[in-house]
Amino acid sequence: MAPVINSITGQTDQAKKSLATGGNRTGGSNAGILQLLDKSRGAVMDAIGKAKPAAAAGVESTGKEMAGIGLSETGQGLGATTSAASIFSKLADQAITSRGQSQKIHDDAVQQWADVVSAILFGA
């Protein structure tokens, strides 16, 4: 938008200078300058109005892209959560199995000591 607006205001400035140097001293050039300013404002507003649909389409497109990215990342997050839950479940199962194995090793060791003590005390 800046190049278009700069072009419009530059043309208006040139026209104002022409009126100022060639205009009369009775104030007639003031009306011409005011008309130039009104015309310049109108041209700027027209340029902005014409640019709005394209800008809105760009915003819409960007919004759709961002929504797509958000949905994709949400899916990845849910997938990661599912993977984490699966890993946690496997680790919990392994911990329970390991604890059971440790308890069996302990129970076997205690039984071996009990057998040795029993053999010493009772001669079995």
C-alpha cells in the first residue's frame, strides 16, 4: 500500500506546487488545493478499499494454514500421549515382573538358610 499512497500524495504535492507558483493572489488557488486534497484522500481511500479483499483473503488463507498446523500438532501430541501411555504400561509391567523375580530370589535364599539351620539343629 505504501508505494500506491506515496505515488498519490506525490502527485498531489506536485499539483499543489504548480498551483502555488502559478496561482493568483486572491485566494482562488486555495479552493483548488482543497479540491486536490479531497481528490487525494479519495484516491487513497479507493486504493485501500480495493486492497481490502486481497488482504482479507490472505488473512483467511493464513488462518486456514495455521489451523491445519494446529490440528496436525494436536494429532502428533495425542499420538505422543498414546505412545507415552504404552511405554508407561510396559515399564509398569516390567517393574511388577522384576519385583516378583526379586521376591522369588529372596524367598529361595531364605528357604536355603532355613534348610541349613534345620539340618544343623535337627540333623536332617
